Amino acid sequence: MTADITKVLDCDIIVLGAGGGGLVAAARASALSDKKIIIVEKAARSGGGASGAGDFRVYNSKWQKERGLDDSLQTDLLKFMDETYWKLDRELVLNTFLATGEFFDWCCTLSDDVADHWKPGRYIFDFPDKGPVIPTYSAPGGGPGGPGEGPPPGDSPAPGNAGVPTKDGKGPKTPDDAAGPMMAMGMRSGTYICKLLTAYLKEKNVPILLKHKVVDFEMENNKIAAVICESEDGLVKINCKAVIMSTGSWINNQKYLEMASPNFAKLDPGPLMPGGHRNSNYTGDGIALAEKAGAYVDLQSFVIRPMGPSPKGPGGGMPGTGSESVTAMCRHPYGLQINKNGKRFTCEPSSVRLDLFYSAHIVLDQPDAVSYIVFGLNTAKAADAHVDGPTYKPAGIFGTCRFPDDIEADLASDKSVIRADTIEELAEKMGVPAHNLKATIERYNRSCEKGFDDDCFKSAEFLVPVEAPYYAAECEINTDGAFGGVLVNAKMEAYSKDVKLETPCRPFDNPESASIVEGLYVIGDFASGRFINDWGMKRQIINDLSWAFASGFIAAQSAVDYLK
């Protein structure tokens, strides 16, 4: 391969990937030193998954302190260590939390008006009253997200996904075909930060080499001495002294998808996305590269984070799309969750009781991961009457349940909703065994009469018999991403594959015996260390965008210190 090199470049630090973490790492390293830095990105634009991401948790920032905001630092440190069973590196956890605030405060120094683009709020999954009060992005002239300020940063208005196949072998014909709905959402926190960092990197003369796919490493004395990239002009060799890997996840790699979650791997992945966790550039390229560098790729950490169930109809249950009644019934205890066999399998609504992530794991275990929300017009009206009651006010990213004035007309307007006058007719339209569905509904109705649900243990106050006309809405499972990769320490240094001979997944218990790959740092979705894989469920200490920014910020300091 060396003979085919068409260009040779030199740098001190090379950053692989121009997503959120990569941009942070490069920008921060350039601020800390005069070292020569190069970013390589295989897509046609920078920003990666972060380019369309929402807000991120921030802790211990001056911005919060100056406004007297409760950042819940100590509370959340303890909470998330408990939720991950104290199996994570405490130093890594603390460094990560503190780095979120340090990173945000540093961003506020990059331009005089940065701090003015934010207002106090909550992270989306902490809404309305959990977790830290954080800076949430608010574009000038508009509310959160602003008045549609255009696509994420980069030289191309599209994500550069052209020609990348979906699971059915078909792919978008042009970059615009791959743009997806996120491109129309305007500026968000991730978008703004990526734009800010891209502008800063330009000022610092740090090049971002787009359409440069890393295909190989050259090793000397167990260190990465050069990175080989495929470009439109041929192979490019970039000599380096330190490498920061921000190569994203492997969610579009069928091999690792099946390994992590065989049931999820069978599902239709849906359209390619320009950003977020379904980014088509997330093909797991970094896995083989990290292994060649001698890093410990922690395969046990590989995990999918499914979300759902949510209505399969227009808008997927988002407010203002599809049937308001179906969206509300998916989140209210009066509905029944039915699988492909026509049977109940959990107490409803699992997505509210357990949240969208853990509820999705229950659905994944059902035949073909299919689920329906089944209800009668009478139960929908009962749920509507109960929405403003004192005992059930579900809140969160979708707000409270809301029904329209005319529920029957609303249901009729949504063509994805199945309606029937008999259980047999409903079962036929759903494609489930009629005798099973009939037995399930009859058993449920008997439980309602008794006042005790001896099948799935629903609270008596929500036991209302399901009567004709009957309705069913198919639900689906989405994803919040695929995670896992190189195990890192508190400095984002990559542990060597030799750690598996000592204490796999917990080298921090004996740091003096845990070797690292000198000069290699791994950040973002491809770094393992801020979550545990708990029987296929991802239990994490911080959200993904916070991790991308914080891990990139820490890695920059570590790489600069190493080169000193």
C-alpha cells in the first residue's frame, strides 16, 4: 500500500472523525498548544451525529453558578454510580462531569455573544423537573431551536451519505435524498456548537480533510506512526505523534448489530439520517483499526439502545402529528399492549412506567418485535376524562396526554389506525390469531369486573372494560444508538489489549498493571467506559452529546500533555 501513496502530510496530533467529539478535541488542543493538528473525516461534511443533536447535561459551570442554578452535581454523581452498580471508574466519571462545565465555559470565551445564545432549562429526558438546570440553546429571534437557521456545519448542505446502502440494499441516490427530516429542524445545541468550533478551527488554521477515509495505520514500536487515508486524489499518508479516535458507532455494521441485539438486527432500520445515532457513516470502521493499534476493543460493552414502543403512524407519536388519540393512548393505562400472538405481555403503559428505553427491551422480546395498542372508543373517552385527574399526569419529552374534542373523528383521520366492530374483525385486520385476541380481551374485561388484573397487575383505578367499536394502532421500535468500543481510562487513553489478561473491563482496579496504547485516545460513541451493558440494556452516567464533548475536551488535554 505504501507504494500507492500520492501525498504525505505531517502533524503532531491527528483526529479521526469530525463529529462533535472530534471537533472539540481538535479545537481544544489547538487552544492549548501550538502543535500541528489535522482532522480527517470520511463524509462530505463535518458535524457527524452531533450536528443535529439537542441539549446536553452540563455540570459545575461558571455559567450556571453566575445564575444561581442547581446543577445537581453531587446528587447525579451518586445517582448514576448507583444506577451503574459502581462498576465504572470513579475518576473517569468525575472527570467527565466536571469536563462538561469546563467545556461549556470555554466555549463561552470563543466569542462575545456565545453565552447569550443559551437560557436556563432542562435536558430533554430530565424535563420538566429532574436533573441539573442547564444552558439550553435558544437562537436569537426565536425559542429553542430558533427560526430555522439552516443545516448543520460543513462545506455541503447534505450529510454526505450518498450511495451508502440501507439493509435492503437500497440507498439514497443523492446526498439530498439522505438528508432526512432533521435538516429542516433548524439550529439546535449540537448544531450551534459544531458551527462555533468549525469557525474557531478555521481561525486556528486547523484543516478538516473531508472525504478522507482512514483505511490503515502504520505502527512503529507499538505506536501509531502514520495514518493512511483514501481520498478522491488517491492514498494520503499522514505522519503523526498522537491519535484521537472519534470514529462514531457501528450501528450500520450488521455483524456487530447481530452480536449486540439479534432481535433488533432483524428490524427495518428505516431511512438514513444526516446526524444523530442513525448516521449512515457509522459503519464501525474504527474497530479493525483500534485492534491493529493494539487497543482493547471491549466487545462485551457493545449494546443497542432501543426506544419505544411508539405509534407507527404519521409522525411516530410526536406531538402535532398523526392521531392525538393514539399518541395519548400509547401513554395511558387504559389501553392494552398486544403482541403478534394476540396476547398481553406487560402492564400498560410500559413506556411511561419504565421509560422508552427499558420498555423497548420488553417489546424486542415479543415475536418479530411487533406490538399494538388496543382500545375501545369507551376506554379512550375514559382516558380523556382521566387526563386531568390527580393520579395520572404523565410528563416528559412528549408532555402530558391530550385528546382532541372529537376522539372518534380524530381516529378516523389517521389511516394507520385499525377500526372494527368485532374482536374477530379487529384480529383479522391486525393479522393476529382471533381466538387469542378474543380470549385476551375477555380475560381483561373479567379482571375489570373483579377489580383485580390477575394477568398483568394493572392498578384497579385504570380497569375499564374494552368495548366496541375497537381500535388498534401498530407500534414500532426506534433507536437511540449503538455503543461500545475501546475501553478508556480517566484520561481517555486507550487500554491495551493486554488488560484482558488481567481484569477485563475493570483495569482501573489495578492501574499500575493496566497497560495503555501510548499516544492513542478514544472518545465519543466508540469509547467504552461511561456505561455498562446490563443484560443488553445500556445504563450510563451521562447522555451521549455530553460525553462526546467532555471526552473530546479531556482527550485534547491528555494528548497535549503527552506531547510535552
